[in-house]
Amino acid sequence: MKRSGFTLVEVLLYVTLFAITMGTLASIYANNLATDRLARREQDLNETRYMVTSQLRELVESAGQITSPASGSATTLEIDGNGITDGPVSVFVTDGVLYLDTISQAPAPLTPPGVSVDEFTVTRTAGSPPGLDLSITLSVNAGTRTISDVLTLFVALRYE
């Protein structure tokens, strides 16, 4: 008697090996997706850090007068006599978004969607030279974890 085909044990062995191989490949693929998402979110955080730093530095350096904080610390930065826009300018945080508010237009977000501002503090420093210490805590959600970054910036006040 001649046998053709596979025995039940052989079929079960092949199906088991196939399942293990596919499970391993699926796990590797999922890890690659998570790593890619994490890398993209870190890049978003770094780009936001650079953009916010340069915009705030330019804003403060072109200021005619810093009206808030007059001394100490505040959660809002108010500038008057700015060389960039006409009229007073405010920088503040609402619902995790850093906004730039000018008298001529509605508040515009300085941070992109997906990047949250957890804290914004402006401290007026005395000394030589006087200046502003800005501290901003940024965070992004990268799937299973949250990435945070604290941005600190000192800008000397040239007009005082």
C-alpha cells in the first residue's frame, strides 16, 4: 500500500512552525512601528523646541519694553513696543498650547498639534545684564509612553 500526503502529526508540526514564525514576524513588525512612532515624536519635540526658542528669542530681543513680568515670575509674557508687530504682544498657554496674541490678529499657536505645553514660566532677572529666564515644559504622547522636554532660555534685555 502506497501512502500519499501528510500525516496528522506532520500537518500539526508544520502549522505550529508556521504560527511561531508568523508570530515572531508580527512582533518584530509591531516593535518597528513603535520605534518609528517614538522617533517621529522625538523629532516633533526637537523641531518644536527649536521653533519656539527662536521665535521667543526674536520676540524678546526686539521688545521695547517687557510689561509682564515687571519683576519676579509670571505665566504670561507681555511685551510692548515690539519691533515685529504693532502694539502689545502676549505669549501664554491655554489648554496645553502656547499662543502668541497680538492686537492686530487672533491668538496664533506657537506649538504644533500633538505637542503639549505643560508649563510656561517667565522670570525677570536682575543683574548684569538684566534679562528674562523662560522655562517651558513640552511633552508628546508616543503611544505607550510620554516624552517630556524642559526648554530653558535666557534672553538679555538690551534696553535696560
